Amino acid sequence: MIVRIVTEGQYRLAGQHLDKLNDYDNRIVEAVAQDNPAEYSSVLAEMMAFVRKNGAPVPTEEFVASDVIMPPGDTTFEEAKRLFVGAGIVPG
């Protein structure tokens, strides 16, 4: 699967990691729903680190469609409140 971190690039991530991404996504949506900016920031950072550690960067000259699109790591809590209401970021 291809995961895009907006403003950073794409990573090729094994499909076996989809459940973990969904878990992070659910935790982010919950943090936003509970108006918990500290938890949101922590989970987003964990999710970014997970993708970077377990994924292989897709070369910039390779054009592939993204299966999952994540917001930039500097997405504020206020921005997240508009992005994550009821939907999340990982298909599932």
C-alpha cells in the first residue's frame, strides 16, 4: 500500500500494517472528538514515526496513486477538528 504524508512524500508500506494505521486513525478521531489536543499531537507524531520507520520512501520520480493520505505533521489541532470529524484518514 502507498501512504502519502502531505508535504513530505509517499511511503510503500506492507498491507499487514493497515490495522495499525486504522488504530492510530481511530485514536486521532477520538482525541479530536474529546477535544484533547495533547493526545491528538502525540498520536499523530506516533503515526508519522510508524510510517517512516516501517515504510520505504517512494522515489520522487515514481508516480503511484496513494491508498492512504495523511495530513502534514504540523497540522494544528484546530485544522484537525475540520479534517477528522467522523471520517478519519485511513480507508477501512
